[in-house]
Amino acid sequence: MELYVGKVDNQPVSIETMTIEYKKGFTLIEILIVVAIIAILASIVIVGLGPAQQSGRDARRLSDLQGIQNGLELYYQKCGFYPNAVDNTTACPGDASNDFAGMVSAVVGSGVISSASNIPNDPSYPHQSYFYGSANGTSYTLGATLENQNNSVFANYSFTSYVPTSAPNACKVPDYCVTL
């Protein structure tokens, strides 16, 4: 028994003799629609990741400040003062610039840290960098400018110690400064 599905040129056509032609590939319209959908999804993801990236960079800045403080304490144990423009001995050089680059130079020059590459830079460096200052070598101020002004570290933050001239916002939000 043969099943007929219709007629072509007044001849019966069976399922067995019928051939199906398939289209190969996609039309230009289909490809453009898919590309547009992917672009929209990608832009949504990128916009959504912005605050997460800011928080990540701020967390790294806070962590870096703690690491730099450890290096400064090692310098203080060896030299008896923090890097500054006042004290300058052969064994423990200070630096006349009294800024972050000068502090790095003094710590590396003292042999406490072997290389400047071991001292972290701001995640947005060279657009932004950490800042440092010491008025007399007995204390210092170290800081970073955070991107998120609503960061939880600012909840009870007020800074009243020595403010280095390199602090872009005088250690007020969005600058986060630590001192010893």
C-alpha cells in the first residue's frame, strides 16, 4: 500500500518519491538580529560589572596600603625614623622629595626591600597613584584615592593628622589616609 500526498503535473506523488529541499545557511537579516541581541546583552553585562570593578580596585588599594605600612615599619625598625626630607643618613637614606616616589626610593635604598617593583602601585597607575608624606620622621601619612565614595571604610572616617601636599583631596573623601 502506497500513501499518496498529492499530485504534481496531474501525477500522484507518494511519500517515497517526494524529496525535500533544505535551505543552507542563514539570511543576512537573521545574522544581523543575532549580532544585535549579542551586542545588547554584552552592553548590559559591561554596565553591570562597573561597580564590581570599582570595588575590586578599592579593595586592592586598601590591601596595598597595609602592605606598604608593613614595609615602612621594617624601615623604621632598621633606621629609627620614617623616610622624610629631614633625616638623611648613609645607612638609611631619606629623600628630599618627601612623596610616594621618594619613600619608595628611601625604602629600596636602605635595603629593607630589594626592588621598587616589590612596592605596589595603584591599580589605575599612572592615572592615579598612592601618596605619602612625613613631617619629621616620627610619623607618616600614607593614602590612596578610592573610586567609591560610599565605601564602608568612610563610615566613621575623619582624618586630622599631617596631610602630605601630594594628597589630591587633603585626605578628605574620596582620599583614604592612614597614619602612624
